[in-house]
Amino acid sequence: MSEIREGRWTARSEASFVVFLIGMRFNKLWKVHKWAPVFMAMPRMIAELQRQPELGFLGADSWFGRTTLMVQYWRTFEQLEAYAKAREGAHLPAWAAFNRAVGASGDVGIFHETYRIAPGEYENVYANMPAIMFGKVAGVVEASGGFQGARSRMTLSPARAGRREASETAPPG
């Protein structure tokens, strides 16, 4: 388990980045033969992306239940799209297999949402938390001074605020 970072922290980046939400829903739990291949495809893709940082994948966090959710961070939309369409990657064969095995049967649901995020167009705070979400990807700075309130975090950059870094994780970009 990651170390708990006491106090209030915020993740900042001078670069734009992409947030990609992806998940699946077990609509018919008894149809393991339908949802298991879908469920097992994501770890292979994440391992592939972690081995090839030049593809633009920055990191992810996941939650599991009847509906699973993975929040991914990417350097650019173009890199995310290129990975999704790459014939030599793990995604395209997994997508084709899903369409052949599940298609529109309703046995398994899948979804994704994609957001382009510009510097100064987001805010976050982590209080007494381990590295999680964007803080795990970009690193964090103390949420004090100019980073105390949500409104100021929405507009200030690390360079303008002069905050000390609390992580050695490189920010996106």
C-alpha cells in the first residue's frame, strides 16, 4: 500500500493532458464466458502501455464492483486514439473479440468517456491520502498559500505559486 501523505496536497501540471474513463458492467453475472475475456483484456493493455511510455499513457487507477471503472491519464488525445487503432497493439484485437463474442447481446456492458484538460482548467485536493488519481501521475504540492481554496487551485500553476514538490513523479508533457 502507498504511504499516506498527511496534510493537504494538490496535483498540478503545466501541460495539457487527457482523462479517459473506461469501464465495463457485468449485466448477466452467470455468463462468465462472456465477461471474463473482457475483464482480462485490460490488464494486458495496461502492461503493454507501461512497457512503452512513448505511447503517451501516464497512469491509471481502478475500482471494481458490478460496474468497474478505470481512470486513465494520457499525454494527448492523439496518442490515446493512435493506441486504440494500432493493429500491432493489444486493444484492437480485444475490441474485435468483444464485438464477435458479445456484440449487442446485452451480456456485458462497456463504456468510455474522454476529456481534454488544459492547465488552469481543473483542481483537486488530497487530504491524508496516499498517491492516487492525478496526484499519482503528476506528483503533488502542498495545498497551502495560493493553493488553499478550490477557486485558486483552478487557476494557479506550480510555477506561479512557487510550491515545493512532494513527489518525484514527472508531470505530464
